[in-house]
Amino acid sequence: MSTSNAIDCALEHLHEGRPILILDETGHEGGSLVVAASTAETPTTAFLVRQTTGFLTVALPETVCDRLWLPPMWGNDPVAPSTFAVAVDLAEGIGTGISAADRAATARRLADPTALPADFTRPGHVLPVRVADALRSCERGLDIPGAALELADAATARPAAVLAAVPSLWHPADLAGEEELVLFAGQHDIRVVALGDVDRWHRGSAPSGSLATCTTGNT
């Protein structure tokens, strides 16, 4: 399967509310499981919590973060492509905020274009990631949060994506590397797409074919 088809396949899975895995084939960022935030439901969010570090973030355009009063956390690098914002919970209709159901509800509301600053309490259990406008305008190469955001936007017309990193079973103190991530994806029937190919797709260029995997991680 070609990588252009792989990205189409990844978009289809995101549209259906299924997770994909974005893999940085250079090894700099590792890889993350990604779900379109607007489609985040309790079972999928619970899967992310069980199979990852359990630390869930939601990539959002920095303009959306500004509209929702989600400023950068103190101490973040102001020139970084993406930076953590103040953590939030949904203000109404949830419990403590930490459950998979609560975090799914918070993620869906963050993706809702009608959301208001008052819809969220601060601090909370879901950490927004502010994706810089320079990434979205192709001025800079995408990092994993930026790639997740662009894929979720293309798949659902809602620029918001839930991300979670996968820990290594082979080396418990580390995050999983490429070989382990591809095996993990194959075991769980998760589609894999390379960060570099997403970046080239985002810039309107043909993907390179560096990681042509969208059936499972072991094709």
C-alpha cells in the first residue's frame, strides 16, 4: 500500500473514531497514539489510558487556546512548535475528571467550536497542547502534536486531537521505540503513519514512502 493511501486510511480511521499511531521515523519524538478529539468516546479513551502512559493531551490551534483562555504554562519555550497549556476539566456533567469517560467528555468539548472559556475548570486532568500557527501555515515542519492536529482536522473538520505516548514493555523505564511500536500496532490492528509523510502531505508534497503502513504495523 502506498503512503498516500496510508494517509487516506489513517484519515478514515480517525473519522470513524478509531485510534492511529503517528511514528517519528527519525526517532526524535518516538510515537503517539492519536484519536480525533471530536470523536473521543469512553471505550477508546479507556484503551488509550490502559495502553499508554495514561497522560492524555489534546492538540489545539493556539488561536483556539487563546479563545478558550488556555494560556501556556509558565516556563514553556515561547518559540517551541507546540507548548503545554493550562490543564482543564469539563465544568459540568462529569465526576472527578480523571476517568476515561470524563476525559473523553472534556476532549470532545475542547473540539467543539461553540465551547466557551466558562465550560472548563482549571486546573484539570486533560492537558491542552498549543500548536503554533507557524506549523499550520507550513512555515515549520510538523511535530507529532501538529501532525495529529492536521490529520484530525482533515478527518473530522474539527482541529483537535487526543494524544498519548506508548511506554516500552522491553525497557520499562523508556518509551517504546519504532520496532516495538510497529509490533504494538500490529497486535491491536492500529494503522501507522510516518510523521515525515504527514508533514509532506501537509505541505502538498507526495509522501516519501518511508513507512507505508496502513493495514497494520507489520505490513
